Amino acid sequence: AASDVYKRQRVACTVTGTDTEILPSADVTRYLYIKNTGLDANDTATTAHIKVETADSYRIIDLAPDEFCFLPHHAEAAGIVQLEASAGTVVAEYAYWTKA
């Protein structure tokens, strides 16, 4: 079962991953939803991708416009997840749930 629902939010990520941390470090399992809305910070269509990265900037997922993912994140040590745009800014939608 999951608890501690972190409500859905939107964030404009930049080309610097550390600017857009969406999942803080915690020694717990979380279920994470991320979507590339296909829009930039001005609500204009963009073809830029969103790189989903760990705290050490290691890319684990690459989302094209209108793609989404839902994944379990089993935290160890630095369990941070951050987002980085491949160009400009990209609006991402995300939410997470903490496993009870």
C-alpha cells in the first residue's frame, strides 16, 4: 500500500538538472510519475526532451514530448531525482507516493 501522496505538480525544468529536484532524498521506496507536457515555460510547444536523473546527474530515463513514466524508486544513499531539459525549458508534470 502507498501513503503520503505528494500531489501532482508542474515545474519548468532547465538545462541544469540540479535546478529541478523533484524527489528529495529519503531512505524509503516511492512510486514516481513524470510527464513531459511538450510545452516550454511560455506554454509554447517544444520538441525538447526531459532527462530524468539521479543526484550524480546519471540519466535513467529520457522523455520525449507527451511521453510519461511511472516507476518505483528504491532509495539508497542519495535518493534524489532531478529533471533536466535537453534545450531551453520544458514543463514537466510529476507526483510521487511513499510506500507505507
